[in-house]
Amino acid sequence: MPQSVYVWQREWNEPVRRAVAERVSQFGAVVALATEIGWTNGRLETVDVAWHADSLRAAGVPIGLALRVGPCSKTLMRDPASLAAVVSHAQRIVRSASQQGIALAELQLDFDCATSRLDGYAEWVRAVAVAVAPVPVTITVLPTWMESGRFGALVRETAGFVLQVHSVDKSRMEDANPSLCDERLARRWIEQAARFGLPFRVALPTYGYLAVLDDRGSLRALVAESPVVPAESAARVRHVHADPDAMAMLVHELCLSRPALLRGVIWYRLPVDGDQLNWSWPTLQRVVRGERPQPALRVSPERDGNGLVEVEARNDGDADAALPGAVIVRWTGEAGLLAADALRGMQAERGASTVTFRLAGDAGSPRLRPGERRKLGWLRLERDMEVAIDVQ
């Protein structure tokens, strides 16, 4: 089954450029965010992404660029100036690509339009398609749009569409592991999309959010790939994620049986080294094949020969591994304990010939990425000797 990938970063730093050049080649195509526009108090604002043409060319796959359109009121949608702005930015994206020697495989419009205004959006799509021809224009669509009688007319203005089946669903926020995508609903929506008689792809998620909830369980904020979590009125923070096992199962099922008009999967988004809430690259590699990634947690003592013991956890698998709730270091003999301390979200508890490194209650996201190593703590004995590790 054909599979492509999004690059949605607004800053193409060295890790992004390297990931694009080295990893996108394993997909059938790439779509990169080029420009984002939106209205604040009726005034148009624009953010241009300095995407890197050489990195995209190095991947050697068909290249698409995306125009992201922010929320737009009914009045603004009817304003000819709004349509003119969308058309102008679409033309500018295509022209910029051509000037850099890239023949676009598609221009994708990403607009979370209100379902009641799909007819107006169809006019936008028609105008953009005429303005950028012969570049094909595709759009992202929401599952709720398919319930509207206006949906068929909208997608008939496109060269194809991308069904987005991932979202932050507040009703699932209290689940044990809140997920961005319900694979059972996704399969049903895919079957529904096929009834409109046009080629389409399905966008599947790789990313996650930190959901900040207040003391009544109401959603206060969503944090994505940011080191700062808002603390105001926050009683707890939950990790809302894309479940690799569920997505692998869905890919496996689609590879075995899918509607003829489903032309493939497009992943949101390409893993980049340094991501904290997105899947790691080894995880996505495994899921793309329809296989469930597996963690492989190892906890081991490192001795220096002078009584120092450092306890290290490492993940040799291709899925995130949960840190253990407790690691107990035991020794026998006459050697006394001189000192001990815990590191990075662990707490140290001393016992008779034992030190326990226990996961702290405020440790945040207690996970190890594939290939990650983390020191959990250390202890120093009066002399060097063998120790045993008990992982709970």
C-alpha cells in the first residue's frame, strides 16, 4: 500500500533537514507545510515556512506543498478579499517551487472549515485549482463533513482528498490511555469516504499532546513539542498519543483489504531527532510495515572498580518503553553504603544492604525512547563488589 508523509515543522533546522534528506526516501511521496494564513480581528496574518528545496530533492520522491488556512468566519468567507488572499498565496507557493526547480505533485489545502460552509469552501477550491493549473489541488477533509449534502460537490472540485481521522476527542480524555485515533471509527470512515467515487488517502497520526486539565477535569490547554506546560489552574497533565499498536493493526488490515479508491496512507508527521511527543523513527518504520513495535527495556549496574555503582536503563527496542516503578540494588557482604542518590524523576530509599530507586509521582512522562539511555541513580559502597538488580 502506498505510504507518504507530512513534514509540518515551521522551522527547518538541521535535524529537520537531515530527517527529510535521509528518511523521506522510504516513503512514496512527501507533503511539506509551505505557508500558514489566518485572520486575527479581521486582519490577515501570514507565516511562511522556509522549507529546504535541496533536502526535499535529496529524498527523490514526488513533492507536495501545503497551504494551511486558519479559522475563518462566515463573513470573511464571503469577502472577495479572503478568496483573493487564498488564491494569491497558493500561486506564490507554486511559483516559489518552480523557481527552485521543483515540479509539484500537488498543492494541498488544509482548512478546518465549518460543515455548514462547505459550499463556500468549494468555491475557494475551484478558484485555487484554476489559478495553479496544471498543479493538482487536493484538500484535507474531516469525517463530519461526509454527513453533509455539500461534501460531494466539494470533493468533486479536487484532484483527490485526504481523510483526517485523528483529533483530540474530549470524550476520550478520561480513558486509561487517551488516543488521538480510534482505529474502528477510522475503518468505518474510510469505507464511507470510498462511496463518493473519488481517489483519497487517509492521514494517520504519529504525534501526541500533553493535555492540561483543571481540577474539574476540563481541558485548559494542549501542548505539543514545547518544554513549557501551562501551570495555571492545572490539576494534572495527561499524555494524549497516537497508539502505535492500533495504527499498526489498521495498516495491516488496509494492506489486506481496502477500498479500491483508497490510494494510501499519509503519516502526520515525519519523526525528527529531538521530538519528545512524536513517535521515534524506529517506531514509525515498524508501523509502516503493519507490525507492532516492541520495547526492550534493560536495567544494568555500571561499576567503576572503586565502589561506585551507577544504575542505567536503556531501551534497545523500536517502541517507547515505560520506566520501571522501582529498581532495587542488592549486595551481600560486609561493605557498607557510603552514599546514594537518585536522578531524573527517581527517588532513592536506603535499606539493609539495598538501595531502591523508585519512580517519583511527579516524574512526568516516564518513558524511554528507542535507543535512549538514562541514569536512574548511583550508590557508593565501601569497596567494589558485585550487586544484583531487581526490577519491579
